[in-house]
Amino acid sequence: MIKKIINTLFTKFFSAIAGFAILVLVSHILGTDGKGEQAIIAFNIYIITLVLNFVGNSTLIYFTPRKNFSSLVIPSWCWMVAISFLTSVVLFIIYGFENKFLWHSLSISVIGALSEINYFILMGKEKVVQANGVKLLLSITNILILVFLVLIKQFDSIEDYILSLWLANIISLFYGLWLLKDEYKKIYLPSKNEMKESFKVLFSLGALKQLGTIAQTLNYRLSFYILAFFLGREAVGIYSNACSIGEAVMLFGTSLALVQYSSLSNKQSNKQSEKITIRLTEVNVAFTVSAMIVLCLLPESFWVFLFGEGFEQVSLMIRILALGITFLSCSSNFTQYFAAKGNFSISAFASFIGLIVTIILSFILIPQFGISGAGFAASLSYFTTFIIEFIYFLKWIRRN
């Protein structure tokens, strides 16, 4: 397990570096306005991908040791095709072909959702190193394409960023298909009853898990839209950079939690699962607190040097978000503990309550305090999510 954690941390580390490099490039070249537009496009793609993976999501990690490959992949594909078609119809009715960014977002989301299925299957097989390779290839390819465009002086618009997403997702998808080539060679169309049973199980748990994930994601990003409404895309550009810095710190905790999920899904002992969860949570807390203290001590001039003029408020936003990021990072261990036990309702409930807090406080605080209001709303939402999951975790271990 230690080797898997180290490999996952290594992968997340280089993915974070690639993501950070993209952050810096986009901020310097496109400015606060362009960075705000990029942040909203990236968020749209992520949300659409989550909807497409309502069936083929991280619950595949839990079911892979328990069900055959075809009964997991085929229902996931069927759902994706259906939702892609319905989404296309809705977008065409509303926008026609005018909003090209939405059509690009939908297409890239489909490719990304297919790649996610491969990733989760590999994790379920405890092929953590190979699964991490799928994610790492996506990040590295994305930044390499952007760097190449910068070197040939062709990176000057948001369209160039979208091109990098297209190519990176396609390459990552084909790599995942190659890693699972033996399974895909033996794939078959399940019987009607098998399809019905598999879809019912995957949807009943997967949809609940994904709704919780969407709610948690909206906790991260809903304020982007509210900020854009009240203050414009420049404010989104500044706030999104601060959020990205905080989430980079959380990569350590989510890496621990992901390996934890993969490991606990294949274990039966409740005591052993609880012990692993507590130990990894302690490690997560120690790292996250240390990292956030360092980031909070960095002056405004550092962030201006890093991102360019206009990003001075990144320093203040990181300090406002610091405590909330710490709580949110720790809650990921509890989320994966419940998921490994096949219980997705607790985390979904916590995420929805957190989302309600985000919505209410964002509309109250952002008009009054601007970007800072978004940070306060997010931190209080993260704290709410953590408290709910922590209380349920204590109840769970006492019951066992």
C-alpha cells in the first residue's frame, strides 16, 4: 500500500506542476479576463463529465472486484450515449451553433468521461500505477502542447487552450484503452437481464455518489458564476487562481484518500479500515496545515510575479480559504471510507448541505464584500461538510 501511495503522490505532484504551469501561462498571456473565461470553460467541462459518468464513476472501483468487465462498461457507455444525445439536443435548442465553446466543452467531456471509465476500472483492479499513468499523461500532454504553442508564438487566445484539451484527452483515452486491451478483447454484450441488473445497481449507487460529487464541485465553483454576475470575469480570474492553489495542496490528501478507497474496497475488516482511515487522516492534516501556513506567509508581490499584474488579491484569498481548504482536505478521507463500505448517502448529504450554505452565503456576502465574500462563503461551506462527515464517521466506528 505504501508503494501505491508514493506512486499516487508522485503522479499527483507532477500533475499539479503541470496544472500550475497552465495556471501561470494562461494568467500571464490572457490576463484576469481570459483566466476567468478559461476557469469557467474548465468547470463546464468538469460538470458535464460528472453527469456523463453518473453510471461509470468511481463506484466502478468498488464493483470491479465484484462484477465482470462487460457488465460494468456497457451500461456506462449506454448511459453516456443517451445523455450526450439529450444534452446536444438541449444545447442546439437553446444556442443553435452560436456558442462554439459549449459544443467544444461537450465533445471534450465525452472523451474525458470515456477515459475516466478506464481509470476507475484500473483502480478497481488495484492497478494503481497504471491508472495514475492515465491521469499523468493527460496533464503532461496538456502542458506540453501549450508550451509548444508559446514557443512558436501561437498561444494568444482561449481557442488555443481548448485545442490542448482536445489533444490531451484523446491521447489519455487511447492509453487507457491500450492498458485494458485484454479486457476489451473479451468484451461482450450482456443479456437483457444482466444489463438491467447491472444498470440498476450502478445507477442506484453511482447516481447518488455522483450527485454528491456534483454538489461538492459546485461548492468549489458555483461562486465563479455568482462572481461573474456581480463583478465580471476579472474577479473570477483572481478567485479561480486562489482556489487552484488551495486545491493543489489538497492533491496530497485526495491522493491518500484515493489509494485508501482502492485498498478498503478490497478489505472486509472494519477495525482495519478504521485504523487506516484515522492514520491517513492524521497524515493529511499535518501536511495540509503545514502547506497552507507556508502559502499564507507569501507576500502579494510573489503572486504578482507569478501570475502578472492584476492578481494582487490572490494573497488575501488564500488566507481566507486556508482553514476551509484544511477541513475539506481532511473530509476526503471520511468520504472514501464511506464509499469503500458501499455507503454514498452520507457524503452526498454532507455535500448538499454544504452547497446550500454556499448558495445562501454567496448571494449575501459577495455583493457586500466582493471576492473576499466568495472566500468566506466557501470556507464556511467546507467546514460544514467536514463536520457532518466527521460526526457520521464517529457514529459509524462506535457502531462497529
